[in-house]
Amino acid sequence: MDQSKIRNVAIIAHVDHGKTTLVDQLFRQSGMFRDNQALTERLMDSMDLEKERGITIASKNGSYVYKDHLINIIDTPGHADFGGQVERVLRMADGALLLVDAQEGPMPQTYFVLKKALANSIPIIVVINKIDKPAARCEWAMDQVFDLLVKLNAPDHILDFPVVYASSKEGYALEQMGDDNKDMTPVSDKIIEFVPPPSGSPDAPLQMQVNTIDYSPYLGRMGIGKVVNGTLKINKDIAVAKRDGSIAPVRVTKIFTFAGNEKVAATSAGVGEIIAVAGLDDVTVGVTFTDSENPVPLPIIEIDPPTLSMNFIPNDSPFAGKEGKFVTSRHLEERLRKETLADVALGVAPLEDAVGYRVSGRGELHLSILIEKMRREGYEFQVTRPQVIMKTVEGKLLEPYEELTIDVDEQYQGAVIEKLGTLKGQMLEMSTRNTMSRLVYKMPTRGLLGFRAKFMTDTKGMGVMNYVFADYGPYAGDIINRQNGVLVSKDNCTTVAFALFNLQERGKMFLNPGIDVYRGQIVGENCRAGDMVVNPAKGKKLTNMRASGTDDAVILTPPAKMSLEDCIAYINDDELVEVTPKNIRLRKR
Ligand SMILES: Nc1nc2c(ncn2[C@@H]2O[C@H](COP(=O)(O)OP(=O)(O)OP(=O)(O)O)[C@@H](O)[C@H]2O)c(=O)[nH]1
Ligand SMILES: [Mg+2]
């Protein structure tokens, strides 16, 4: 591959600003698909969980050809919990497309990813996206990006950034607002013009660092990265420099390049090519493949430390072992170890005083995605309430803080401010535009656990909240995340409509009638503080009671549907979430 014709570009943005949709359009319009080929939307979001949730969880590589250039695209996740990946994959990129929603403007994660791109000194092309939205304000969004760059002390040549206006959804991009263009070519043109070709030397010793791990059922684990210098040939004796500094001989037997969203086998790869190395089971993020005679490892990739941990313990509920395929502590350990090989932001350590593992990560979403993946693979286990990871520096206890940005209609502002106050939030900024208020807070990560659900209720689902890790700060004192107690089942039984109907007065139910529950299982929320033991099976069986004509038609309020994330955010220290392939239950320890 002619080095001067390669362009390696990462797409970075706040969550949902349209990165994956943009990649879709670039691929589609490159003509690489047959006309009649059935394509799914957001092709690069290939994991089931990504499709279901409409978010990107793992960054992905792909490529397309435009005007005889090979454009390697790296799609990145926008959610803050996966921000560490963005930092790592930027090492493959020689330029970045910064997407900004034309209505929302730059958001907290825009700031985070932009800072990382600037640290890599790569050129930035700004794409103001979603210009088709009726509330789009393109010039405003662009000015905001400029202000952000100034705030980040960007050098002058970056402040002069090229801009494209786009609707990735509708598949067009414009060099100037008001232009009449019907395709995405302005984006590709800017990439060729402003992203430099990769700069390494084919004659220097080989250097290829693994920046991400991918897995396929056919090829197993793959390490993905860019050939920075030299040439990587298959079946040749080379060396691998590990994270701990050791260097070992190795032979790479399979390499793949990217064509569209597929992988194509190759026998060698030259400078600037982005490749996947397969066939090595223990390849991890951060290793460098290098020359065995003349090893030159690339600098170690620093990984942001985890801020949140949970204990994963074997299931010991009365229903243990009934629904899962993998239930023992051995199973848990093996699976968690396997995950740490692919996900370097994850920490796993055995518990000292009990059976189980302490799993630490970058946030609630990061950990809950892992739990959901394991559950679907057939694992059954229990998790404890997430704890933030504290630090002691010079005798002072420190805890993680986040910067929280909230956009709500003015009418809900009071309720939100009041709640954030009780959760130890400190307001940094407040502004109102039309009837929308923007509030910026700094607050302990602890205060945010479980906050999203309350926020959604308080704002009738109309508020938008985003947060990114800010730094460690002084311990903020006690925070009470949940005011209410719970309703706990007295016995092993099957829930009965009549009983649930009576319990409705006491609180909010979590279950429908006809569900098997056990002693100690949480069946609802008490409307006051303190827990209450209840009998969700008490009362008439609907089948044999039709006498009075009034009570055979009990009207139940539908139970509060709680997702896995909701459950994790909900529980207290003396409670557990029991996770099985079939059910998610809450219980008292
Ligand atoms: N109106 C409009 N909607 C868009 C546009 N581009 C993307 N969207 C929508 O925005 C939503 C998010 O799009 P994605 O492409 O998944 O965003 P993303 O940046 O990849 O999101 P993450 O990977 O989770 O950070 C989807 O519902 C898209 O259909 C656009 O140009 N206009
Ligand atoms: Mg995406």
C-alpha cells in the first residue's frame, strides 16, 4: 500500500452526536456495497447490546476507498464510561473528525475527547452534524467549538480548523451553509486535504502497538493497531514487548487489514496500515510487536484508574443454581480474567474476607454492560452496591468527583437544584436560553449513583444529563442516595394479585402476580423509610373467589419496571442484585 495514499482518522464526539451514522453514510456512498445488499442501520454497532441500546460500546475499525485513497476510519464510543478507549485508539489516528450536534453544541464528552486529540497533536476537522434538525443552530455550535478550543489552549493552526456541515442521517454534507450538495464528499475531501498521511519509515525497525482487542468466534482474539514503522510480515521471527517491560520472541501467523466493515487476510503490512493480528491468545492492549534484533517498544499506554467497584459473588439465594449454566466462583473468576485481557480499564481482584471478586471500572454503565454480557452467556451470580474508589493522599480522604451538565425546562429547575443540593453538588454555572436552563455542577460520583432515575421522574423524562470524571477531591461527608425502605417477602411463595393490591397502599410494587419469590427477596419499595416484611401471597386465590363480584377485578398499578442499571443503582449496602440468564432479582443479604 502506497503510504502517501493512506489516511487514518478517528471520529470523536459526545454520545449520540452521530458518529456511527456518519460512518454508515461514508461506507454506503463509497460504493462498496452491492445495491441490493441488505444493510442494517449503524453497521459498525455490531454487538447485540450496541444494537439494542443504540450506543457504541467498543470502538471499531473500518475503511473505504475514495479518490484512490484508503481512508481508515475508527469509530469511537461517546459515552463517558468508555472514554479511556478513545484515548487509546487515537494512537492509530493521524487526524480526527470532531462531530458536534448542531442543536446541542459541544457537550462534556466533546471537551474530554477534544482534549485527548489535542494532546496527540493531530489535526481536527469539525463536523457540525444534524443540521437537518429544526432547532439546529449551526453558526452558534461552530462558535462554541472555537471557544472550547481557546479554552483548551489549542495552537493557532488548530484554531483555524476546517468545518463541514452535515446531516449524516440524510446523507449529505456542505462546505458552507446554503450550498446545494447531496452527498458526503465534502467530508472525504477534507480528510484527504487536512489529515496527513502516516509519517513512519519503512526502513526503521518494526513497531506496531496493540491499541484495542477484538474478538471473533472464527479468529479468536485479535490485537488491533497501526504499523508505525517498518513492515510486519507473517511467519517471521519478531519480538513482542509487553506492558511489564519484558521482551519475548513471537511469530505472527495471521494478519488482516480492514475493507469496509470486514477483515481481509494479508501476508504483510507496511507503515501506516491499520491491521488486526490474530492467532495469539494472550495478546493484550499496549504490547508492541517489534524487531527481534533491534526492539524499540512504543511508550506504554497510560490507563485512567477505575473510579467505581462492585463485588461479584456466587449466587447463594434460595433459587441459586436453577437458571444459570455457570454458577461457581471458578466460573466467575475465569470469565472475569478473560474480560480483563480485552478491557484494560477493568480491574479484578479476589475478595479478602469472602468468596468472590472485586470488579472495578469507569462507571455504572461500564460495569452493568459486563454484567449483562455475562448474564446472556449463561452466568448466574450476585453483585453488591457500587462503591466509589476512595484515595488517601497525605492523610486526607479523597473521593472522585464528576462534572455534571443538565439541560432542563425552567419549570423543573427548582426540583433538580434541590435534589442536587442534598447529594452534595456544588453549582458552577447556571444559564437560561429560551425556556431551557443549563446547570453545571461539580459533585461527588457517589451522589450520582442512582440519580438518573430520580432525575427522569423529576423532569418527566424531558431532562438531559451528562457527566464526565473531573478529579479527586475532599470526601464530601455522608450522602443518602435512597430515602425509602423496601418491602421484603416473608416466605418462599408465588405472588398473588389480591395481596399485591393490598400492598400497593404501602408502596410501589416491583413484581406482577404469579411470580415465584423467596424469603428475603425485595418485592417493592416502601413509601416510607425503613424496611417492612410483607406477605405477597396472602389473600384469596383469584381462581376460587368470585363470590362478591367486586374483588375478582382487582386493578393493579403496573409494577415499576427496573432495568439492570436501575437495580444496581437502587440497592443499599445490605442488599444484592441477583443476576441470572432469566431474571434479575433484588434481595436482602
Ligand atoms: N436528525 C438527525 N439525526 C441524526 C443525525 N445523525 C445521527 N442522528 C441520530 O442520532 C442518534 C445517534 O446516532 P449514532 O450514530 O448512534 O450516534 P453516536 O455518536 O455513534 O453515538 P455513541 O456511539 O453512542 O456515542 C440516532 O438516532 C441517529 O439516527 C443527523 O444528521 N440528523
Ligand atoms: Mg456510535
